[in-house]
Amino acid sequence: MYNSKSKIATEFIDHEEILKTLEYAEKNKENRPLIEDILERAKDCKGLSYQEAAVLLECELPDIMEKIAKLAQEIKLKFYGNRIVMFAPLYLSNYCINGCRYCPYHGSNKHIARKQLSQEDIVREVTALQDMGHKRLALETGEDPEKCPIEYVLESIKTIYSIKHKNGAIRRVNVNIAATTVENYRKLKEAGIGTYILFQETYHKENYEYLHPTGPKHNYSYHTEAMDRAMEGGIDDVGIGVLFGLNLYKYDFVGLLMHAHHLEDTFGVGPHTISVPRIRPADDVDMNDYSNAIPDEIFEKIVAILRIAVPYTGLIISTRESQKTREKVLKLGVSQISGASSTSVGGYAEREEENSAQFEVNDTRTLDEVVNWLLELGYIPSFCTACYREGRTGDRFMQLVKSGQIANVCQPNALMTLKEYLEDYASEDTRRKGETVIQKEIPHISNEKVRQIVREHLEELHEGKRDFRF
């Protein structure tokens, strides 16, 4: 039986409740009074239930589709403005004992080159990332308790934070590793991680178990309950997501929102981020097995409705998606993107000779090209990590977002970190466009005192000082 506050996976992600929700949505997909009422209440920016969101997802009325897109854009601007947070993944190891059918890291794959970074390798990788201008990383590993134990991850985090190269520094390390114990989550918290990220892949239990036939990841409950253990271990910023294309997208869409509501109802704070990856070609993965892959228009609709349903949650899109797709979903709700990503182990410091990638990257532009593109579109590429470093995490962060006060620090911090990037890493064309955007955006800082401080810090950044934040 469905219980959003239960600690049991099959109760807070209840199969029968999802089926009832999908049936309800199908029944009401042309119920215009209901849909109009849902959209009207959504304007209060307090989010939607999974039932309400499912009705919007099912609806195909052209004028309603336009209203959904328009409202998503309005909510995005209200909470995130035109800021886009930048990050890059860093793959530490691709050794894995799981048998995931959709991932080339699966233990029986004999084609892929198995690699693991030494601490010296990490220094080279992180230095290369710093030379691009990155300040925020997402660590990625396969699951192998012997080759990649928690101690290795902790040592790697310590190494990353210690690397100072020219004006470069990684200021926030998010971690995407396999589901683990409360004790290990406490260790990650003590190591100073930002967000703990773990994708569910699919919430459909039977399908999940088929897709993960062997290895620790086969345990649906242990995996699904990982965020509860992370919260109990003191990590109050967690990131969830599904891999669209593994299962029927409507089912996983509802499961995703159920998980978000479970975290909110149980711990008082929902997910810090939601990621929306789509399955991509990869070594030893037969794409013909994934007939559930979703087209662009459905993908864009999912992003828009997620923005309406969970207005306070950051939405992440990676270089799995093309430039064209990323441009569309940035308007509809995405607030964080990766840039110049390598999904290979050791792919930043030098060009890989053997394939160790997790999936094919679709957007292959350099970070400077991505930043230039965002500036042309009118966005502020932000390298800010201030909230984590100032302790604005978990419920404290959410309170600031819900009250609208977060903009008082986000806008100034975005401009100052953009200025750092322009001074240290940008091409001449990017620098020129960036300076234009900064001067255009300064007057939009509502607090006069803050506005003056930002002007002073921008001048100090030009003179060589670094790392100012509110």
C-alpha cells in the first residue's frame, strides 16, 4: 500500500498506485476544466502532486501544451533567472561487478578498456579541468568494492580539493557512486562532498531486476532506499533521476515524482537536483533492445512539467544531449549543464587510445564554446559553489529558494564567477560577450549595497584577486 513516509521502497514507490495514477491521467487527459485548474494553481509555484503532473503529461491539447511551456519558462525565470550552473563529470574508475544490460561497464564486457585513476592521475585530470575553468565536478565510478572501495573515493576527494593550479581550484565535488551504507554516507559528508547523486534508472521493480540481473545493484529495495540512508548519514543535498528509455517513460515520470515527494514528506527537504538523461549508444549495448526511447518533443514536455511540478529543484542535463536539444530545454526548466565532458577514465589530461567511455557524448564542444553559446543566448554561465561553502544546503537552501531570497546571492555570485572565468580562461570573443552580459546584469541586482559590493569585487577580480562570494 502506498505510503509516502514509509522507509520501504515498495511502499513509497508503490506499483499499484502508479498504475492507478496513469489510469487517472489517461481518463482526464482532455478534461479541460481540471487541467486549467491544475495550471492555475501551479502558478503559485508550490509544485504539483504526481497525479496532477501525470495529467499534464498525458494531455495533448495544443493550446494546453503551449500554456505548459509558457508556465515552465515563467517559473524557471522566477527561481533561477537566466543563470546556468556549469559542471563536469570526472570518471575515477570503470571497474564494475554489476551486470547492468544498458551500461558498457557491466562485468562481462570484455571489449572495454578497464581503467582506474591513481592519485597522480587524478592530479593530471583535475589540472586539465581547472585549465578549462571548471570549479564543480561530479565524481563517477563503477561499483567494485575491492578495486574501488569507499577509502579510494575518500582519498580521491581529498586529492581533488588539494589541487591548486594557477588560479584554478575545484570548489565543489558532487559524488555519484553506488548505493552504500549510512556509515559510508557519513564518511562522504565528512569529506566535504556537495550533492550525493544516484539515478534509479527505472522505478519499475520487475523491469529494474531484469535490467540488473547480477551484482549488488540487482537489489531494488537497497538501491531505491539509498537516498534515505544518505539523509540519515547527514547528506542533505541529494540528486535523483531516471534513465529515460529503459522503461515506459510515463511510469518512471510518476515514480520520479513519488520519490521526490517521499524525501520531502520524510525528511522535510526534497531532492536538490533531478537529472533527466536519455539512453545513448555505448560499447556492448544493443540499442535495439530499448524501444522505449523517447523523442525530443516528449523529452521537452517532461522537462517542462518537472519544472512546474518541482519548482525548487535544480534540473540537470548532460552532454548526452545535442546542442539543439539543450537549447530547447534550457528555456523550459534546466538549470545545470555539463560542458566539455569526457565519459572516459582519464579522458581530460590526454586523448584516450582505448575506449573506456560509459556512453557517446552528443555535445562535443569545448567549455569556452559552450560558455560563448550561453552568453549569446542571453544566459549567465555560473561557476558558483557558494551555497555549499556557506552552509546553505538542505532545508536552509530550500527555505531561501521558496522565499525568493536565494536570488540575492545567486545573481551576484554568478556574475563574479563568470568574471573569474573571463579573466583566466576565456577566448577574446567570449570575454567580450561576457563583459557585455555582466554590465547588462549588474543593474538587475535589486539591493543597492550588494550591487556596489559586486562592482568593487569585479574590479578586484580584474586586478588579480579571486574567490569572492556572498
